[in-house]
Amino acid sequence: MLEGTSQFRLLGLEASPYTMKVQSYFKFKDIPFEWITRSLANEKLFQKYAKIQLIPLVFFPSGETMQDSTLIIERIERETGGTSIHPEDKTLWFLSCLFEEFGDEWCNKLMFFQRWFYAADAKATGARLAHDRLEGKWYRSIVKPAVAHLMVKRQVPRLVYSGGNDTNIPQLKQSFENLVAILEMHFRERPYLLGGRPCFGDFGLWCNLYEAWTDPTAKSYIENNAPHLVLYIQRMLTPSDQGPFEALDALAPTLTPILKQEMASRFLPWMQANHTAFHSGQGETRLTMNGQIFQQKTFKYQANTLDELRRKFQMVADEPALIQLLEQTDCLSFLSADPR
């Protein structure tokens, strides 16, 4: 228990997508919180309460701590009032959950490979991380260049965990550019993913798009090709209720391309292949998507989250409009399989 906690505390970094995801949610729900930059100055605090070496670390007013951004938001949403991020319409509710998972697990790949593959981006992010790491230290300006170099040396090898290898990078680049184009069309018509206010899916989708937008290469691409997406990224820094969720018929024309071209062609096949590989004891996941080989390390976490996504689907599997949409976009077969 953290003594003296009178409000939420969010320990993380601005360069962390999942920290920013929780911060955006707190701001939308008007939940008071204290921001704590993870640095050398509070490393003992982090190590005392963190169960895993990942951020964010959220301290609840009760003193309890959590680190999974999805579970943090789901729990707080259950326990607080105010404007809900969950549509009452069951079809929209599931689509929101699907986009949250897509944002967390696929869009992270699209951001991460660019951040650490391109030299200019790695250098810029290394400098940002070093600046935060040395917060409050008198010697920050002296040792910052060396720490930034060490940050880059530590992070670049981690590209393997996000699938950022020579085999996959051409497809990840294609996916990023395609997603930017489709989202630009979608956000020409509305401020948020499902209409006038942010849904659960917005927070997962946005956080990695935001991080990409803070890096030189991806920022240049987004700003040169997707002005409405830029407005969305900026809007989600302090999201607000601008109206109701829209009907599925109004959303479908620009949501359908995302479901078909990115989820059914890339994200869900990878999730299924990873799930199969994990339960078969295979250390590497390998599949063909869009006629190209995609391979990376197999993960237990994503295998479990696919089970959870399928569990949520079973809760609304009797919705005809949802079944029709998922069938038309080739997503249904990946989601209707029985959870293990």
C-alpha cells in the first residue's frame, strides 16, 4: 500500500503509449491525478510497487497498484460514473473493444519499428528518454548525451519483440501508410472513432498514433498526408464529449476498409497464428499475410488477449448486424473460434 495517496497517481513517461492512453482517459473522465515522470529520482518507488518492468504504474487512492492500461481503464470505468466510453449498442460495443485491441497490439508495431529503425527517430527518442530519466539531477546536461546513446543501444535490439525485422518491415510500413489513409477518410466525418465522443477503442488506437506523431519520420508522413488524423491525434490529448455515438450504418462506409484491409488481412491473422504457435509450444510465429511472410517471437500475452476478445465476442454473437459486418469484412472466422 502507498501511504498518503489521496488521488490517482500516474507514473510513466510521455514517450510511453500506454502511459498516454491512461492519461487521456483520466482527462476525458475528469479524474484528478498526479503525474510522476519515471526517472532515477523515483526508481526506488517504481521498483517497490511494480510487478513487471513496464509502465504505466498507476496508484489508486486506496494504495493499490495496476500496470496493464486496458485493465486499468476497464476497472475504473466499472467503478466510476460520468459519460461512458462504452456504447449501449452491442455491435458498437464490440467494435470498440476490437479497435482497442488492434490499437494496443498492432498499431504498437507500426509505431515501434519506425521509432527505433530509423536513425533520426532513434536519436530523437533516445534524447527524450534520457531527459526524463535524469529529471531533477544537477548533472542532467552533462551526462544526457551518453545516457541517450545507451537508451538507443538498449531499445534497438527490442525491435525483435515488435516484429520489426528485415522480413516484416516492408509490410509494417505498408500497413502504417494504409491505416493513415483510411483513418484520414474516417475522421473527416467525425471527431472520434464511433462518433461524437471517445469510446474504449479510441484510447487504444490513439496512443500509438500519438507516439508515432511525436517521432520525426512518422510525424512528417502523417502531417503531409492526413490533416484530419492530425486533428484527431491532438483532440485526444484532452478528449471531450461532443455528442452521441453514431449508428452503425453511418460508420460502416469508412470503418469497413479498416476491418477488411488491416484487421482481417494483418492483425487478426497474426493474432491467430501467435495463438496457435503459443499453444503448440513454438517459440516463433510464422505466417503469410497479403502474400508476404511475417515472422516474430511468439507471445503468451497476445494469445491470452485473443481469448479475451473471443470471450467478448461470444457475449454479443447473436447480434445480426455485427455478424453481417464481420462476415463481410472477413473478420468473423478469427473471432468466432471457441476460446481455449
